[in-house]
Amino acid sequence: MLTISAGFAYGLWGLPIVLVAATTGASLAFLIARYAARDSVRRLVERRRKIAAIDQAIAEDGWKIAVLLRLSPLIPFNLQNYLLGVTAIRFRHFVAATIAGIVPGSVLFTCLGALGKTALGEVGPVRCAFFGAGLLATAIAVILVARKARAKLHEAGVDPIS
């Protein structure tokens, strides 16, 4: 909702705002998990077999798995921040993976908000059609990328959490 709101309020200029804000929030959660709540999050990881599999995959392939997790709706975004904080992934790799992984969804939802603003304004049908076509193309790209990410995670031994 916040990403759509940013698109509505700022148009496509909302995208850099969203990327900076989401990456900053994710980084803070990662650092909390790594340094302040490590024992609590570690116990969560040890109790859940599938989360333990993600931990194992990240230990082996680090940033690649982190990017794939960001691209897939396998685990909620906020939970990923804390889980990744207790793995061996380096902070700079986490930040890079976060940025790379949130771009497709951020573009989609920012465009959706911008389209909503355009649709409410007095803008011609041609502009709305272009925005709509761009939104549809972005949605299709996000779906295809999420499917590919899910397949790659499955190959790495990380199955979707039920």
C-alpha cells in the first residue's frame, strides 16, 4: 500500500523514494537480527525445517539466494530481513540483493499508483492506455520473475512454506 501511495503522490518519482525507504528499513531489521535479536531469531530458524533449509542454502550461495527470496513471495519481506540477519550473508551483499530483488515489485506498484493518479486526473485516454499497457507489461514481468525465482529456490532445496 505504501508503494502504491508513493506512486499516487509522487508519480514515477516515488520509485527512488520507495527503494531508499524499503532498503533502509530492511537494513535496520537485518542489523537488529544480526546484533540484538540473534538468539530469538536463531531459535525460530532451528525450529522450522524449511527455514533451516533456507539458512543452509544461503550459507552455500549467499546473495544469489537472497535475491531469489526477494523476487519470490515465498516468505514475507519483513521476516526475510530478520532471517537473513542471522545467516552468514555479508551486509553489503544483503543490501545489494535487497535492492535488486525489490525493483520489479516496486516498479509495478509505483506504476499502479501513478496510473491511479493519472486516471483520476483530466488526462486523455491515450496517456491512460500507455500507462495501462506499461503496468500490464510490468505485472507480467514480475509474475514471470517470481515463477523463475521459485523454481530456482526449489532447485536449491528451498521449498515454499505452506
